[in-house]
Amino acid sequence: MRSRGAILCGWLAFVAGLTVLLPARAATLSPDEYRQQLHDFSSRVDLLTDHPEQAARLETDVPDHVSVGDGSRDYSVSYAWLKQQLRQFEHAEPKGRSAFLQHIRDHLKSLEKAAQGYEEAKAASASDQQNLQQILARREFRKAHGPSWWDMMWEKIARWIARFFRKYPMGHGNDIFQMLVYAAVAVALSIFAIWLKRRLDHPREDFSREIVPFSPSARGWNSWLAGARASAKQGDWRNAVHLAYWAGISFLEEHGAWKPDRARTPREYLRILGTRKPQYPTLSALTRNFEVIWYGRREAHAADFNEALRQLEQLGCK
């Protein structure tokens, strides 16, 4: 199997032969088609040994450049060097023509090998990625993860304890003050350990499963939204916006944004959600639209309801 260094060198050689800044006029060739083109040019160059008069025809057939695509990006390959070598071959003395032909053969061969190395490098990269995924899918790696919050916290505590005992080493006299310091540290660590254990063992509240009668989530956001659409069909845009707002509140409440409570105001929902939550800007706009229309008694239109639907979609109500 070819070494990574050889593959990398082949890839660099291939890229070195590509002129990215030139515009590609011809149809894009695949790497295989590009290699076949190089092979065809090599075959026609070999014929020039016995038929040098065909050099002009070959120069005409050789494009200025071709576009080569590997599926992720396109490269423009310049053939200016080949056309120049063919022109020099035509005007060279018969005895000196073989040197031009050999130079062309060597260059074409090096480009063909570089293109092959590039394809092998891509295949090896894809194979390595697949092998890595297979390795990580094994049973011994399924539970692998980075350090948890507890691991990092315990490491900090351990470092602090180590620094403390380096500063106040034990076994150096019977200093009463030193004994009091040790006792205070032991008590503090014990209290912290008990608090931390109770904190971790305390079950978290699951707001999404709690149903409070007459709260927004007790009805379900789908039901609120269906009512809003029904009011919209009847042309009651004001009530449609009103029901759409409570569909958004019910949706967030069902997904645990806050604990259900039937006595909250729209502004309280915003305050509880908090400005750091990604849903806050959308809920703020939805609330402002609702308050102006419902509490401000402003006349509502279809555009207001469509805006409310757009904001609901941003929240996830679809």
C-alpha cells in the first residue's frame, strides 16, 4: 500500500499542474477522462517520430486548457506548454526533434501519474474515513465521551487540596492553629460533598408533563392553532391573532419553557423565558403584535394573522 507521503506528493504534483485562475471554456472532464486525454496525446506524440508533419494538426487539436472536476470543485488545466513544445518541434532541425518529443512524453507521463496519485489519495481518504467510523462504532467506543462536569469539578477540587497541603504540610509540630485550619477544611469539604450529593440526587422537575387545569398547555397548541385558523376563515382576524398567540404560549409550555400557571400575563411569560433563550425575539414580536391588537383594540387584518403564523413557525409550531 502506498505510503501517505507518496500519496501526498502525488496529490501536490497534480494540483501544481492545475491553473485555477483560468476560465474553463470546455466541458468539465472527470479525473479518469483527463487521464485518458493525456494518454491519447502521448499516443499521438509517439506517432510524430515517423510522421513529424502531423505536429501542426496535433497542435490545432490540443485545447488551450481544459476543465477537470473532482466532484467538489473544478480546476482549469493549461496546455500552453504542450502547444509551445509542438511549435518548437515543427521548426527544429530533424536531428534535434527527438529531444522535444522526449520532453513532451516525460511531461505527459508525469501529469498522468500525478492525476492517478490524486485519485488514489481521494480514495485513501474516503477509505480512512470509513475505517474510522467503523472503529468508533465498536462497542468499546460507544460510551466514550469527553470529561463530564463532575470530572472537571473533582479535578479542580483535587488540585486545590494538593495546593493546600503543599502550603500547610502535616507532621511539622503541634501547632493548634494548623489543626484548626485542617478541621475547618474538612468540615467545609464534608458540607460541600453532602450538598452536592443532594443536588445531584434531587429529581428535576418535568414541566412538559405537568398539566394544570385552564393553563395554556392544558388545551394543546394544535387545538389553539386550529381555532385560530377557523377564526381566520370567518374573517375574524382579531380573534385569529389572539388564538395564534396562545398557540405559541401553549407550545413553549408543553416543551418545558416554564412551569404551567393559569394566572400569568403575556409580559410574565417573556420575563420567565429570559432574553438569552433563542425563542425570546420571536415570542417578543408575537406578544407585541397580540397586545396591540387584543388589548389595544386595534383593527386586525389578514397580514397580522399571517405574521403571527410566520412567528409560530419560527417557534416550531408547524
